[in-house]
Amino acid sequence: MVQKRTLRSRLGRLPVVHQLRQSVGLQRGMLIAGLVITGVFLFTAAFAPLIAPYGFAQLRGEDGLFGAQQPPSAEHWFGTTVGGYDVLSRVIWGAQTAFLVIVIAVLLSIFAGILLGLISGYIGGWIDRVLVVIADAVFAFPTLLLAIVAAIVISGGQSNLWGGVMAAAISITVVFIPQYFRVIRAETVRVKSEAFVESARVIGAKTPRIMFRHVFRNSTRTLPLIFTLNSSEAILTLAGLGFLGFGIQPTSAAEWGYDLNKAIADVTSGIWWTSVFPGLAIVLVVLGVTLIGESLNDLADPRLRTRRRAATTPADAVAATQPIAREELGEVV
Amino acid sequence: MTTTATAPAPGAPISASRRRRKLGGSLGRYIFVRFLLIFPTVFILVTMVFIFMRLIGDPITAALGGRLGAEELAQRRAEAGYDRPIIVQYLEYLGQIFTGNFGTTLTDNQPVVEVLTRYGAATFELAFYALIVAFIVGIPLGMVAAAVRDRWGDAALRVFAILCYATPVFFSGLLLKLVFSVWLGWLPVSGRASVRTELALGRQDGATGIYLIDALRSGNPAYVSDVLQHAILPGITLGLLTAGIFLRLVRTNVIGTLSMPYVDAARSRGVGEYRLVRKHAYKPALIPIITVIGLQIAMLLGGAVLTETTFEWQGLGFQLTHYLAARDFVAVQGIVALLAVIVALSNFVVDIIAALIDPRVRY
């Protein structure tokens, strides 16, 4: 019961709900647009089997084979691919693959990044220095190249649905851990010197308890922002891997990047529907997620927030000590 | 992880800040420390790539596994030294890298450094075009967005910036190709130059491999226009990616400087709004761009791989995908390690330039 009450009172402070209330004008419009697009994406991913007219690897309907590179028609709204698949169905099923990869990649990297960041920031010393140098080295390197190397290791280049999804997700994770690490570490270093941490130490709390209960809970404010930024990057990396041929086999799952790769030759002969639709799907999803992330970023930064009659909010205090926008651009804090 | 481990924690920030104070101040010192930092960065990346690539076994089996018999495979592995303990191989690899030997590709038996010198120029040229596009598009639009902040123009420009980021380079490349090369027929579909130009430029004495320079030196306007025509679409494709980032950065920074006290002071002295924006807000807002360019080098390289594949631009990235498809992991490992060195070096250069321009960075 107690938990329920706190839950309800906290609803207004949930990341997105709070910002939605705080926003005005155009900024609110951008946030809402982002939420709507992302909502459509999540809906499509969840109900892909019901929405899609055909299976992602289906080659024949009731009246025989679909045929390759058929232009859009009543049966195939978006036409068919060079391999004879229905483009619309593959675009819809692709949402599911993208969603799975984002969730696994972001969860894994949040988990690992937070753990390392807490340890590094709280314990300090040589562990901290070594981890920071490693994180900076990985951070400075092209995301896609690291992901390629990781994908080679994990899947050997090609695989079934779960193998492919895991390969893409883990390779993206390798690249994302440093980002969470940096943010959580910076926060931990800041929170560590607060009076309540010292009090906890004085009354004899153990280090793990202080780390997870006192420090971690006060270091999570930037997570929603990075979460959205990383989700969009995860989609782009997945598509990039697929485009370079490290994607998932077309018979195992639908993947937008793979479809675009197969469409390179089509474009030269003027066949537009095989590339335009999967590409638009990527752009829309990344756009939606990024709109949310941008809005959260602006709302947390008083220099960027559209001014409103109401005076200061908790986010002002937050942003005054640490402008997120600068950190996200890689400035070392 | 108990109380003993926490003991150094309170002391750590003090010692760190003391060290920083000692190092800061002198530019020479700063450059020296930055230079030393190149080594751990390269070392870590090379080690990571090595460990990753060896996790899947040895490159010979990966490249030729299906094609050769077990005995012949074992023999080839022994010849290349892949049957020795992994630690020996690792130390040997580090030694090779230190002497500038990044290995020899398995499929076409070329030193990786050779591959780099042959195709690196093309990638460099592409990145150069992309940066020009990014500057021309990103910086002025960012200034405009900041000037019309929170109005429709601003919103449209910001959505444009997000679209630049949200569109994968290979998709924007395909779209541009579809519209301008296939439908309108204005520009060539792919490649760095038409075959005739390529041959003529290659025959020249002291060809740099950077086609624009070679074409200019040849003095033949037909070559120059041919090279430029081929460069437009790839340059725009890769440039827009960075342009979006510049736009956002300039906008944020100009808004930041516009709210500075000295801008208010200037306004109260009666300085006009146009002059205020031009003279007071833009200049300090542009300094961070230099630092960001350093970070963009990594992104440009990643984007170049995709752009080159889309446009069959014969550069390093195109070569990398070629070796990936052939499962030549020695080549992949070599190219990636070499790129790690390039990224570390260019970050070093950018850091130095930033420190020269803005003394605050040094402290």
C-alpha cells in the first residue's frame, strides 16, 4: 500500500510526464510529435504479426509467387523487393527487429555502464584512471567500425533471428558502455561529496549500500536523455551493420539496413520503392526518438528552455550545475 | 570494496586537482601530456581489436575454412604462426604495430600500409568535401536558428538538423542518387571520376591520389569538372550528417553567449541588435566547433565507410567492406588498427589547435 501511494505521487515526476507538463509552445509540439512517432513505432513493433499483410520471408501468396521488383499495387502497396518479398510487410516486421535490438542493447549497456561508472566514480584511485582512459579510447573511435569488429566476433557475420539480434545488440553495447560510464561517473563524483553520503558513511553503512542506495539513486537524472539518444544511435548502427552485410538473414527476420543494401542496384535502374520505404522507416523512428531526446535536453537546460511565467523548477538547479548539452557533445567534465 | 577501499576516495580529488594545476599553464607541458595520451589510446584500441578478432579463432581458418582440407589448413596456420600461444602472437603483433607494420592482407597479399596509402587519399578527399559542405550549411543555419529562436524558422531548422542526423548516410545517398543521377540525369551515379579521367590522372607524374589536386595540376578543365561532378553527391551525403551537428552546436552556443552579461551590457549601451549578434555572440560561439571537429573525425570515418559503399567511392571504407565480404580478417584488423592511430593522432592535433586558440582549455 505504501508503495502504491508513493508511486502515484511520483507519477508527475516521471521523466517524460514531468517534462511534458513543463513544456510550452513549439517545444511542447516537438515533444508531442516525438512521442506520437515513437508510439506508432512501438505499436507497430508489438503488433507486427497482425498488421503486416504477409510474413517477412513470404514469397508466394494465394495466386503464386509475388514476383521480384513489382511496382506498388493493390496487393503490394509498397511493391516487392529484388528477392521477391513484400516491401510493406518487411518494413512492418523490421520495426520488431529494431525494437528488440534497441531494448537489449540499451539495457545491457545501461547495466554495465552504470556498474562501472559507480565503481569508478565512487572508489576512484587507479581503477578510475584506467577505466576513464579505456572509455575515452573507445569513445573516440568510430562507432560503426567497433560494431563491425564486435559483430564479426559474435556472429561470424551472419545468423538467425536471435543470433543476429544479439550480435547487433552486443556490438552496439560495446560502443555505448563508455557513454553511460562517463555520465554516471561524473554524477557519482558529484554526489559522493554531498553531506548525506558522508552521513551514511559515518553511521557505518557498507560501501555497496552507499553506492547503490545513496549515490546511484541520485545519479540517474541524465539517464532518460542518454537513453533516447542511444536508442536512435542503436537503430542507425543496426541499419549500418545490416547495410554492410552484417545484418540478419532475410529468412530469419526483416531488417531495414539489409533491405537497403539489396536496393543499391535497384536505385541505379530507377526502382525506388525498395529503398525509399525501409529508409523512411529508419528516418521516422530515429526522428521520433531524437525529438523526445532533444526536448528532454532543452527542458533540462535553462538556457535553452522556452521561458514560461512560472519561476524556477527543479531542473534549473540540475542544469545549473551541469549543462547536459555540453557533456553529450563529448566535452570532458 | 569495504571501508579500506573507500579510504583514498576523499583524498583523490585533491591530489588530482593539485596535479592539474602543476601541469596547466604552460602550453608546452600541455602538448607533451596530450602527446603521451596518444599511446594508451592506441594501445587500448589495438588490444581490443586483437582480442576481439582472435576470439573467433585464427584468420586463416576464417578466410579459407571451407575451401582447404584440414591438413593444408594446419600447415598454413603453422606457416603464419597462428598455432603459437596467443600471448606470443599478441606481443609480436604489438611489436609489429610499433614498427609500422600492420600486417599483410590474406586475400590479395598486400601490406595494409600499402592499402592505406593507395586508398587513404580518396577517403581524405571525401572527408574534405564533407567538411566543406558541413561548414557552408551548418554554421550559417545555426546562426539563423539562434537569431530567430523559438519561432517557426527555428523549429524548421532544428527539425532539419535532426533529419540530417536521423537519415542514415546510405539512405540519403541512395535518395540523392535516385533523384539527381537516375531521374534527372544531372550527375554521375557512382565512382570518383569517369574511367578516362581516372586513367589520365593516374598516369600523371607525382599523382597525389587526391583527384581534385591532380586534376587541377593537369590544367585540363574537363578533368576538373568531371572530378567535381562525381564529388557533389558523396560530399553532400556525408556533409549533411556533420552539418546537422554543427547547426545544433552553433545554435546552442549562440543562445548561450547571447544571454551572457556582456551582451546585456552592450545592449544597454545601445548597440544595435544586428551588430550585437554579429560582433558579440558569434565569435565566442564558434570556438567549440574546433573541438567538435575533432570528435567528428571519428564519425566522418564511420560515415565514410557507408558513403563509399553507397557510391562505390574507391576509398578505405570501400576497401574495408570488400575485405569484410571476403572474410579477410587480417586486413580488417590492420585497417581498423591503422584507423585507431589516425583517430588518436588527429584528436591530438585538434586538441593542440583548440589550446592555441582558447587558453582556457589548457587549464
